[in-house]
Amino acid sequence: MEDISADMLVTVNQSSLEPQLAEVTATAPILTRQPELSQATGDSRLAKPASLCHEQPLQVSVMRPQKKGDGMSAYVVYTVNHSTKLEHFSSSGGGSVTHRFSDFLALWERLRDRYASEGVVLPPKPEKSIIGAAKVKLGSGGGAGGVANDDEFVERRRGELERFLTYCCEHPRLRLDADLCDFLERPGAVSVAAGGSGSGSGLGGVLRAFTSAVAAAGGGASGSSSASGSKAEEESDPWFEELYCRLQQQESSLRPWHAAASRLATKRRDYARQAHQLAASMARAAAIAEFPAEAAALSGSSDSSEPDGCHSARLMVAFGRLAETEDRIASLQAAQAECEFAELCEQLRHHLAMLESLRSACHERRRLRRCQADAEAGLSRRREERVKLERAGRDLTLCETQIAEAEAAVDRCRSDFESASAAIKSESDRIDLLRGFELRSALLCSMEHQLLQQQQVADAWQQFLPEAHKISPNSPGERAARRSKRYGLVDADKLEMQRLGDEDDDDDEDITVFD
């Protein structure tokens, strides 16, 4: 154990990690947005790319989820804080408003209706969860007006909503949207009715959400297969052919990583829970010590010259210290599991959804291409009709008007298709940069937290090591006590007295003293 602890201290630079992660390890659960790693470490390689930064930043956070109401009419509201100096915001500096989940859905649908046809890649739609929503509605925790952030589902949704707003506030076009500005400044500005369809409240809202989820699950597989089948037929741009291949490769790389990280976080949670149970069992066993008086005396003393009758008491004291060590290690494992889940697993899940959003933007581009083809086919039909009317010697005024409208429609469809194609190319480069930065930051944060956690585990076992030596008959402490009892203290005076005494002894025996 001493060698392992020494190796951990060599591997981990405690002076560099503790100032960075002291705040992370002190707070639990670790489900908050981490600070910029470049500010903590001073490494310029961890700084956000310049193309992703803005002169006037718009920072946003989602905090303090609270449960309102009781029964099936209950819902959760989230506090949305923003800070900015943008001119189109009426509040100077920032502000704070409250919104429920259906407001976030309405905002996403507003943005989709406005920007999806322009090639803008929207953030993933906040996911509905029938089981999680039912637990919140029927659960007794929090009560009316009570804080609900101790619920795992609510906390996970809070992080998802914060990532959704953060993406919108960092997007060069979405951050200037009027609906987003109203959403951040006025509660209820983007209502469910304005958004078109929300989750609703009560049993009817849960049933509607269940119906839409089943429909989406049924149509998702067929839609993706038809889209992949028609890609080779409709796509003529080599850049987009390469994009489809790159999206598939990135998804095949991120999905196993996400699954492995999720399994690791789950196993860490299971280990922490079982370690807590083991520590509680050890604590109960130590509480029934056969010699409580001796155990109480030994627990506050480090003297190694206890009587032999106190061996059971020493064993119980060591058992109690072992229970404390196991409980501490369980807490460290639980904190590491929360860090890995919040920082790494959720980021991987978010970027997997971003790949799907980019794929949806490409599907919208193909729809615009079909609209352009339909408009060109309509223009061809109008021109054929004009030829027939000319041969028949009939009036061409109405036909010329229809041809002009068809030509304008073709130009408009072509312009929309080209602008969407250019926007998707720009969005793809931006998303690649953002993915690299966020995943690199999340991975480094998780690794640094894990290194610090492993060092703390080694320190915990190092602190327990003296207790283990006390109950071991061949431990260094026992051997030192026997040598001290036989030869006395190892210093110059004691050694000289021992030598003189051995010379006068009749039954002298050979004694070898090692320095």
C-alpha cells in the first residue's frame, strides 16, 4: 500500500490539481457547468477557438428547478439567468426569469419553423420522458413550491435545457433572434399556443406526449432508412456525399464511447452504493465490541504497549476505522460517477444528437432540392403549353404571366437551395470545432477529477495503514515494540548500557544490533 501511494503521489501533481478541482470535489452532486479549463490550467490549447467566440458574449444558465402544484397538474419551473450587453436586449447587464418545460419546447419549435429551411442546424429538441414526468407529478418530494433538484430526472433535464439555451446563445444567428430575446427577458413570452404543440399539463398532456413518442419511434427507423436509400439517388454534390460518410463514421465512433462511459458511471454508482452498505455493516459490527471500555481507550491513544487482553478491542477499533475508510471511498466513487455522467456522458449524448440535427438539416436541403425540381418541371410544362398556344394562334397573355411566375418560383427555389447548402457547409465546420472543444474539455475534466479521486483513495488507505499494523502480529509496529522491549530504545546511551550489562551477565548470549 505504501508503494502504491507513493506511485500515486508521483503520478498526480497535487499542487496543480487541487486548486483546479477543489470546488468540484466540494460540491455534490457535480451536475453544474464547469469553468473554462484554459482559465484554470493556463494552457492555450484548451482555449475556445476564436471562430466560436463573440465580441459581446451572451451567457445563460438554468438553475433551481422547483415543483409547482400537486398530483397530475404538477409541473416543474426552471430559473433562467442571462448576462449580456447586446443592444437588442432591453435589460442592461442581464436578468432572471422562470419557465416550464413546455416553454422550452415552444421556443425550439419557433426556431425550427423560422430557420430549418435556411440550413441552420438547430440544437437537439429537449426530450420528453413519460416515466420521468409521471414520477415528478406523482412523487411526494418537494411538494408545492418545493425544490426538486434532488431528483435525478429533473437534474438531468435541467442540464439538457441549459445546453439547449447555451447552443442558441452562442450561435451567430440564433443569438440575435427576437423570440430567444423575449424568452430570456419575459416569462411566458413564448407560450405553448405560439409554439404550436407543447407537452401540456395533467393526464392529457402525458397521454399526448406518449402518443407522439410512439409515433416518432415508429417513423424514425423508416425515415432514416428511406433517407439513406434516397441519398445515392438524389445527391449530386461530392461535398455532401463526403459529409454523409463522415457523419456515419463519427456516430459509429461516439456511440460506443457513450455506451462505455455510461456503463462505467453506472458501475461506479453501484460500487459506491455497495461500499456504503459494507461500511454500515462494518460500523454495526464494530459497535458490538466485547471490550467497549478498552476500545474507547484505544481509539484515542496510539500507544503500542496495550495488554494482550485488549487484542479484541484493538480489532474492533480497526474494524471501525475500516468502516470509515470504506465509507469515504464510497463517497469519492459516487462523486466520480456524477462527474463522469454530468461532464462526459451527457456531452457525448448531446453531440450524438447534434449529428442527428445536422443530418436533419441535410434532409431539409434535399427537400429544397425536390422543390426546385418540381418548380423546374412546372416551368417546362408552362413553356410547352405556350408552344401549343402559339401553334393554335391563341392569346398568350395569361400563359406568359404564368411562365413569369414559374420562372420566379424556380429562381426562388434555387436561391433557397444554394443558401441552405452554403449554410450547412458553414454549420458543419462550426459543429466540428465545437464538438472537439467541448469533448476535449469534458474528457480532461473527467480525467483530472479521476486522478485527484484516486489520490484521495490512496490517502484514505494510507491513513488506515497504522490501524492495520496494530492488529497484525508480524507488522512493523509489533516487531519494533518487541525489539524495544528486549533491547530498549535505540540510541547511543541505551546501546552502551546494553553492552555493559551483557558483559557482566553470566549466561551471556550473542547480540547483534543493526543500525
